[in-house]
Amino acid sequence: MSTVVESHDHGHHGPAKGLSRWLFTTNHKDIGTLYLWFSFIMLFIGGAMAMVIRAELFQPGLQIVQPEFFNQMTTNHGLIMVFGVIMPAFVGLANWMLPMQIGAPDMALPRLNNLSFWLLPMAFGILISTLFMPEGGPNFGWTFYAPLSTTYAPSTVNFFIFSVHVMGVSSILGSINIITTIFNMRAPGMTLMKMPLFVWSWLITAYLLIAVMPVLAGVVTMMLMDINFGTSFFNAAGGGDPVLFQHVFWFFGHPEVYIMILPAFGIVSHIIETFSRKPIFGYSSMVYAMASIAILSFVVWAHHMFTVGMPLAGELFFMYSTMLIAIPTGVKVFNWVATMFRGSITFETPMLFSIAFVALFTIGGFSGLMLAIVPADFQYHDTYFVVAHFHYVLVPGALFGIIAAAYYWLPKWTGNMYDETLGKLHFWLTFISVNVTFFPMHFVGLAGMPRRYPDYALQFADFNALISVGAFMFGLTQLLFLFIVIKTIRSGKQAKPEVWEGAGDLGLEWTLSSPPPYHSFTVQPQVK
Amino acid sequence: MAYIKKVSAKLIFALPLFFSSLIFSEKSDYNMPVGVTDVSESIFELHMIIFWICVVIGIIVFAIMFWSLWKYRKSKGAVAADFDDNFWLEIGWTVAATLVLVWMAVPSTQVMVEAYDDAEGEINILITGHQWKWHYEYLEDEVGFFSNLSTSQEQIDGEVPKGEFYLQEVDEPLVIPTNTRVRFLITGNDVIHSWWVPDFAVKQDAIPGFINTAWTNVPEPGIFRGACTELCGIKHAFMPVVVRAVEREEFDAFIAEKVALAEEERMLTSKVWTKDELMERGESFYAVNCAACHQANGQGIPPVFPALEGSQIALNDSSKHIEILMEGVQGSAMAAFGDSYSEVDIASVITYTRQAWSNGENGDGVIVTPQDIVAYKNRIDL
Amino acid sequence: MFAFGWLLVPMYDVFCEITGLNGKVTGPSSLSEESLAITEQRELLVQFMTHNNESMPWFFDSEKSQMRVVTGNQYEATFVFHNTTGKEMVGQVIPSVSPGRGAEYFHKTECFCFERQVLAAGERIELPVRFIIDPALPKEIGSLSLGYTLFDITDRVQTNNEIAKL
């Protein structure tokens, strides 16, 4: 179904002026901008927490913060990065790009779109404010296992639960909007199998979100009941089970991590295609692979729980299903490489980040495959090996995807080219510091350092010092990124509609001016 | 550019050699330990097999990618081909990937079955995770003890240099006999903890209300150090696991000694204690079991951990003082110590906290003896 | 999906009871027709462990920490409960069988863990557990460990009573 877009002129009107523009906007580009700036600010807040963690871990001993505060830092660093940086950034990119990529004037539900965004500053305002309350903020890890997060939690846990509910509502409403937009507002001629891969990635991600955010809502509500209303969902005394918490949480948690990577897959496919000057290899397989990953993501959750005491049959099942996910993921990596093969390649900043994505996400994938092997996982579980794995797939994975998208589409959004030299500098400093930070974590985890430790035995000292240095470098380098973004918004060489050589044939967004008109497509394009 | 290419080319060969040397050393800072049991060795070998398979796949994929990036540069005149699929190639590499995974799944399943052995243990040890220490109980001999971190706070705060086994040493390690099938029964007392000894490749979560099981059989004597691997609160990093494997005769002597000590404790309950004896015992008990929350200076960390110095209960209300130690405080982190510690220990620490710091000058001076604790338990008037 | 998340709770209970996963078995159970038909008996070790969950001050112990038993026969083990405090309290014992897959073969025909226990101040009682090990127990399971964790549910009961009065 596609809606008919009227082509009459509304008269010259652009955005409102001042604060009202941003509070009340229903324009997908403005809302995309809001999400992206929100995510960028959260990156620095969550990043600051990481700096506190790494400063404390720079040397053995407790020098800078006490364990009480350290646990709050690790918990909130995780919560902010997952729910406040990666997810909103991808939603922001979706908001900016999806209508343009499908030839629509805006999202299907523009007012709902505004609500979806503004729920987030509210949710995070509440969450971050708990750090300043007397009992301190949440301190039980971003995975908040019961009973540490129920019976033994500070009373600020209730704010945490409320905040998670609000974030969940935001995601669900946003996903409803995205699915409705994609199914109803595509330009005529754009069948599903002609949609850009970023659109596909978001269609699938939106379904995942609708499926699992209610499960998260369920688990935090059960927590709320256990804490305040005398129920025993996770309390053995009343006939409940702490392991139930883990099952329900990870039933949400595993699809959640695919929610955090699928849009990056879409972005990277676009960028590699553009800068190899060659169509993406195996378009249909790319679609089927993303869909398979999404479906499989529902049957692997217990690989986060291999040491809770599951019976042998259960552990083997989850080992096999987890290993299976490597296949569609591998297919995607092969297809990206096949796109580059016999292309005509240039190395602008988005391409550099995308190449690094393919290489480093693959390394993260390998450590993931190692973690899937249950008996070996007995030695990896809850150590820095896991921390290395998920940081590899999230930082040079998801975050590089977001940064690559920013460089790729900034000229479209602002009408100005970013400074290529600075962009490359940002890339190389980031690439080096990311590896200095996260690669040694594999070693220190294999050698026996557990995670969520504010202090450690002496044999881990050298690597921890190196990791901290890398982390400080990584954090500082992102200030350069901030500078580059602001500089691009304010000045820079004028960007053409096409921006990148040959991009005109690659997507409808490149047929619009840079920056695009306020309502993007006022006349519906035809797709052949 | 050319210089960078030359260096990179050399690195491609040098790095794997460098890493192999590190990885293959027995006790390395880079790799999982081989460990000392059959199971841990099987797991190490499996880990290395999977690792090398990943390395080979990685080398192949990255080689093709980096070669393409170099060879098909537009700056060197590459013109893009226009193919965008190849059905049989895609089928081919999908099938190949599946076969590799099946190939990995077979040894993984075998090692799993080896590790998941439910046979009877010759020795059974109940391990309970507490905030923030381990309790070990030998079920056959009905003797048990707590195992606390023994690294001093001064080392942690950087006031004195750190010892060799910083954060990996305890006052009472778990002692097990070699060449014996030892079965561990693991549970939690409060929150979820996890008991891990890398050299045995044993890791199981300690879940309150539930018992998990693990086993090991250590062929040679030695000391093996592990950790708590599930976030359990502020001292998660400060409750290490230390296991001493000893020859059977030494183990039997150890158990006999523990049984004798338990008997002595029971005798001690009925002896007459002086204030100084109680203070001395209470001071060391306090340092190990109370200072973590109430602090060495008795100031606590209000509001969560009340100050004991100047506390009304410690100064004037010895009955309440006993009740709190014996029964804990509902809804707070103060556990019931009554069932975990002897009457002697409880009486000593109560006496100590009533006299220590400025409490001795300002308080009512009441001393609590082990007999008082026995009386409390049996509801005789104090 | 939300409904599914909520339903996971009772589903989990039912699933665990049917399969005995996680060592969880509640309520009395007895042998099935097939098990009754098995005449072959084997010996195994049954161990008892008691543990007080934090803040539970009662004395709680088993008279014997282990028994050698034969499958198919009924046995009894005695446990001591002593409320050493100055007030009436309510306790709940939660059983857990290890290994988990052995739980469905551990049939308790009578157990203090089926109900909560109310003890007056200073009261001391001895309570039995009567059980039969199913002859169908797989031979790979060499011993069964029954762990009992005693929880203090005085406050929980009090709160529920107050709510019931409303």
C-alpha cells in the first residue's frame, strides 16, 4: 500500500524559530537531529564514566573511587551507552534517512515521532539524577540481576525501573512509526526487494524492538513487584527463582544486541557500495541474512547464562543455536568483501570507518564464536574476555557504523563537506586507540581477570595500564569528532546533491539537494 | 606509503610468531591456563583449536579484503566490475561455513560431556558464597570454616607495598586431597556469586536457594587461585578463592585438626574469659568480619552502615546488642551472625565493640561472655 | 509479547516441575506405574545439606548428613529446628536437588518444606523428611544431594496477613 502524496505547495514555510522549533517539531529531519545530538551528548557522559573506570583501573589498588561508586560507574556506563547512545543514534539516522530513502515527505506518524524523542531526555534525566541521590544510583551492573537488584538494591532502583519503562515506550513508539512508514509510504515501484539495505535493516530491527522491549518491561515490572509489593518472582524464599530473572532478561537482552548492530550492517553496505563504485554483492542474501539473524536471535539467549546450572541438554542446544548465528553473519562479511573485490576503491573517511568495521566486527565475531563453545565458556564467562568481545562488536562495530554514517550523510544534512584531513585524522586516532584499549582485554580475561572488578591482582597490572592509556586517547579523540561535526555544520565546501561520485544512482536521498528541502519529497518520485 | 607497506608486510609475518610464543607458554599473561586436571586440559585444547580455526578463517578473509583494497584502488586506475551476485559462490561459502561449525561442534560436545559428569564424589564440599567471603563445609566430616581475603586494607589503599599474591590470598584456603574425585555443591547466602578456579576449569554460579554442582580431580599438589565471578556488591573483587591440593595423609591430618579445633571451641564456651582475652579475640574477629562495613575506626558509612562508636546500643543496651549480632537486622545488610559463628566469637566481638574507640570511656562497661550467648539462645534470663 | 513475558513466569514453574530442572520440585510426589514395575534396585548415596539464608537466626541442621540408600525403598531423615530468638518467627525451607536432572527421581512423600514452619520464641522441634528414590534413576547419577535453604518469611507473612485483612 502506498499513500498518495499531494503535490500542491503549502506556501513558503520552513521550520519554526527558536526553542519551539525543537520542542514541537514533527519534521523527521529535525527529530533526527535531536536524536543524534542527544546521543552525542550521552556518548560523552557515558564516556566520562568509562574514563572514571579506566582511571581507577590504571593501577592495582583503590586510588580514585571506592567500590560503591565504581559499581555505579560500570552500571551507568553500560546503561547509557546501550540505551542512550547506540539505540538513539540509530533511531536518529533512521529518522533522517528513511523517508528520503523511500521517497516519502516524512515519517508516517510525525507527532508520535516527537513524543518518542522527548521521552528520552526525561528518562535519562531521571536515571542520571539517581547518581546524585544519597543512596547513589544503580550499582548492580547494566544487566541488573536479582537479587542484587531487588532485595539488595538502593532505593533509587525504583527510579531506575521507571526510567527503563520510559525508554522502552520510546523505542516501541519509534518502531511502530518506522514499520508503518516503510510499509505504507514507499515510492511507487519500490518493492520490498528494491529497498535500500539500511531501510531493510531498520524494518527488521523495528520488529525486534516491538517483540522484546515489552519483555524488558515485564522483567523490570516483576522486579518492581518483588521490591515493593511482596511478590517472589526472583526470590527463592517465596518459591521464586533468581535464574528466572536471567532467562527473562536475556530473552530481551540477546535480540537487543542485534537491535544494536543490524542498522550498522545496513549503513556499512551502503558505504562500501558507494566507495567501491560497485553494487553491493548479493543483495537478496544480505536481506535474508539479516532476517535469519533476527529470527535466530530469539533462540540463543541462555548463552549468557552457561554457568547458572542448566542441564546438559539445555547447554548443548544453546551452544548449537549460537554457533548457527555465525553463518548468516559470516555471509554478510563475505558479501562486503566481495563488493570491494574488483571494485574501484577510494578511501574517504566513511569508507575507512566501514573497512575498519568489517575487520574489527569480524574479530568481535570470532571471540563471540569462542564464547559460544560451552566448556570453554566456563573459563571465559564473566571475565574481561567477554568485555573484549562485546566492546569489539559495539565500538568498532555499532559505533563505527554510526560515525561512518555521520561522515557519509553529514554533507547531505548540512550542505557542507566535512574536512577530509581532519576526518582521516579522527579515523586513525580512533582506530589505533580502540585497538590499544580493547585488544589487550582478551589477554587479561584469558589470564583470569574477572569483570566488574575495581581492583585486581598484580599480574594484570601491565595490560590494565595499557588499556587505560588507550581509553583516555579514545575518549579525547572523540572531542576531535565533535569539533569536526560543528565545523561542518557551520562551514565547509558546498556539497552537491550527489555528494559522492556515482551516488546518484544508489539511492533516492542523493537526488535531493544538500541540505534537502524541509519536507524532503513533496513530489513522489517514481522508482524503476 | 611504500615504507609503511614494507613494514606492514614484515609485521604480517612477525606478529603471528610473536603471539604464538606468548600463547604457548604454560603460565602466560596472555592465555587461558592449561590447568592441572584432565578436564581443564581438554578445555584448553578445545579453546586453542577453536582459536586457530578462527585465526585461519580471519587470515583468509582479511587477506582477500586487504588485497582487494590495495589492488583495486581507483587511484591506481582500477575500473569497477559490475557483477553483484554469484549464486554458486554464495551457496559454496555458506555450506563451507556450516561445515566448519559442525566440525567445531563435535569436539565441543565431547568436552562438554566429559565435564558434565554426575558420578558420586569421594569427598563432598558445600561451598556457600556470602557477601563477601566463601564458606566451605566438608559434608562427610561436618566441619566448616569461612575463607576471607587476607590482603590488608593498607595494601589496597596503597599505604604499604602490595604483596605477591595481592587480592589472591585468604586466611583459610579450601584444602582438598589429590587424586580424589571432589564434588562441589555450590550455593549462595544472599545474592548470586560465582565460584571459579581457572586451573580446574570449574565455574558455577552460587545462587541463593539452589544448589549447583561441579567436580574436579587434581593429580598433583599445589595452590590454585581463583575468583568470584558474578557481581555481588561492593567487595566483589575482594573475595578470592584459594584451593590447596595436598596428599591424602596431609588432608586427613588437616580435617582431624579442624575437628579438634571445633571441639576446642565448644570447650572454650564454658571457660571463664577475662575482658582482655575477649577484647583480643574480638578485635581480630572485627577486623575480618565487621570492618568492611563498619570501618576499622568504627565510624561506619552512614546511613547504610551505622557508626558503632558512640552508638546508643553499643554504649548502653547490651541485650539489643546481642540480639542484633544473633539475629541480624531485617531489611538491612546486617546479617544474622548467630548461626554462622561460635558463641565465643560473638561474645568477643560484642565485648570489643562496647569497649573500643571511645566507647570504653562513655559506655556502661558491660562485658558479654560466651555463656551469655548460650543463655540467650536457650532463653535464660540474662 | 508482553503477555508472553508475563506468562513465562507460570510457564517456567510448570516446565521446571515437569522436568525437575534446576533441582526444583515442590509438593509431595510418588512413583509412576513404570517406576513401580522396576524390580532392579541399586544403591546410592543421599546427602543432606542445610543452609540458613542470610538473616535467618534459627538453628537448623540434619541429624545425619548422609545416608546410603537403595532405590525403591522408603527412608526417613530427621531435621532439627530451633528458634533461638525472643519472638515468634515463620520460616520456609526451600529444597534443591543436585544434580538438577536427578530432582524428578527424588520423591518426597513427606517434608517440612511443603509448608511454612511457625516456631514460638525458644521453641525447638524435630521434623522428618520421608522419601523414596525412583528406581528409574539413571545410572550415571552416582549420588543425590538434597540441599535445604531456610528463609525467614516472618515479615512477608505479616504483610500478607495485613493485606488479607483489608
